[in-house]
Amino acid sequence: PSDPGLQGDETVLVVEDEQSLRKLAARALKSFGYRVLLAENAQDALQLMAAQGNEVHILITDVVMPGLSGPALAAAVAKEHPALPNLYVSGHATDAIAQHGLLHERIEFLPKPYTPAGLASKVREILNSRR
């Protein structure tokens, strides 16, 4: 990473059903100094949050996943951790995102594909805005 302004040491929970994208996000965030927890679905993410939720600083979740969607996961997490920021990521068209009710809300969103620096930049922006 060439931009020290993107560095962080916070814990990020990445929920992504595609293994290659999950690994890419983990490598990217770790290269910028973040501690990364990975979940391949909402159920795994809820278990991680139950075990380590107080240590998680931001939830990054795919919008469209099998089982619980990203927005449904974020809503479930918010019951126990209402101040936890979320970053939604998706490679789906705007129509699919609208079906999940995200177009009319004030949300943090990053379209796929994204670059490692783009992901780190968005995470840093969200975390800095919460300070």
C-alpha cells in the first residue's frame, strides 16, 4: 500500500459467499493493516458476531447471498450492535440492489469489482466518519 492514509488497525468482518472474493478482500485489508474476520454466509457472520462482536469495528457484507441477504444480516447484527457501521458490496445491477431496499436508504455502498485501495479507502472513510 502506497497511501498511509488508508492504513488501519481495526477489526473488519467480511461476509462474502464467493471464496475468491472473500480471500481477495481479506488480503487487501490485511495489506493495509486491518485485522480481518471472514464469513462465507450470514449464519457464520452471526456466530462470529456473537463470539467477537465487541471487537468488530465494521461489517462488510455482500448484498445478495444465499439464505439471509446482506441487509437482513445487517439488521440482525444491529439488534446487538446498533452503532456498528456497515459497508455493502455488490456486483449486481441496480435493480437487484433496489429489490433489497437499499436505493432509498442512506447506506455505504461499494460496487464490485473494486480495487484493494478502493476497498481500503471506503473502509477508512467510514471508520473516520464514526470518530
